[in-house]
Amino acid sequence: MTPRPLIAGNWKMNGLLRHLTELEAISGACAGMGEGKDLLICPPATLLSASAGLLFGKAAIGGQDCHAETSGAYTGDVAAEMLADLGATYVIVGHSERRAGHGESDADVRAKAQAAWRAGLTAIICLGESAEDHEAGEKLRVLGAQLAASVPDGMSAKNTVIAYEPIWAIGSGRTPTTEDIANVHDFLRQNLAERFGKEVADGVRLLYGGSVKPDNAAEILAIVNVDGALIGGASLKAADFVAICRACPSSKD
């Protein structure tokens, strides 16, 4: 049995109240589409509450990051419990833009994943190699190290999703070949099985992210061990996000 697919949209630092019209369009188009697949939007924190109301029953809502602590003197940060309080059920941790732009280490990502679990959220743990690592043939070594250090003990299919996003592909319009994507996802599944056991590993959803668009989504989502997608820019436009959701099969059985 293959994992239930997940199509997740990451709005990043985009979106004002007036842009909720895109969510309204997504909500209308997604009615009934969630049968056999899960849909998720991760808007900026300022839109979480309004988004939860608009998408209730049609798509899930998630945060884009969380702090490892429950509360405290952390000006500008958001606790996982705060996200859950607004209706979020997922949170992205370890995105390459957080790792690079905010200096987050694998240990930081692991702590945030544990915080997500503590709050009852599913952690979407992101992994990805740089262009330099990719070109040097270090991709699998880098990904294996990130996977080992970023994923806490106690991972399950219920509390964790793994997202592979090659850094050089994010927002670039470039994507790896289907063979490259398949090799990475096979590698991740095998590594998870060695650490957590085959039953757990087979149930964990492995997403691909990095320039996923309506015109390449069907090909990417048909790859074995690709259980959905983490979408950036294309999730900001209802028509593009809905087209990708429609391209996702309910299962690969």
C-alpha cells in the first residue's frame, strides 16, 4: 500500500488580505478533490487564521516555520503551539531558505520537528543539496547526513513528511531528471527503512519540491516513491495549484 499523496503549497513571504481571493478560488476548486489525496496550504503567519476559515474541510493549513520552545522571550518567533491554536495541522521545518538565510543547523531543524510533534503538528522536514554539491557528485552524501541529523528518533508516518528540494532547482525553472528524482527518493526510503524499519519507512510520505509546475507535475508525481509535492511559486496562483492537484493521482497502486 502506497502512502496517501500530499500536495502542499508554500506561499513563503507572499500574500496580503486581498490575496485571499486566490484561496477562495482554491477552496472552490478543491471541493471533493481531496478524496484519495491530501491538500495543504502554508500561508504566511499573518494569514493563517483567515486561511483556516476559508479552506476548512477542503484543504489543511500549515505554518512555514516554528520555534523550538513553547513560549518565551523570542521576539518575532512563533511557537508550534501557536500555529496549532490557529488551526494549523502541519509545519515546514528546515527549508533551505531557513538553513541558508537564518543559519539553521540540522540540530535546529531536529528540535523544531520535535516541537511540531509536541504541539500535535505533522513536521514537513526539508532536505536539499546545493548546486556545488550536486555538480561534485556529493548529493547523496549530503542528503544522507541531513536526513540522519534532522529527523528525530520517534518519527512515524503520522508525525513526519520528508520533502526533497534540490536548492539549485527552487524557483529556478530547472528540475532534475525523473531518473535523478527517483534515485534520491529511493535512497531516502532505503535510509529511513534502515533506521526506523520498513513498515514505518513505507508509510512516510516523500515529497518532491523545486520548480514543480502544471506542465511537469504529472510526470514528477508518477515517479515511484514520490508521494506528492511541495510547491512554491505555483501555489500562489489558484489555477496553477489546482492544476497540479488534479495531476496528482490518488494512489499508484
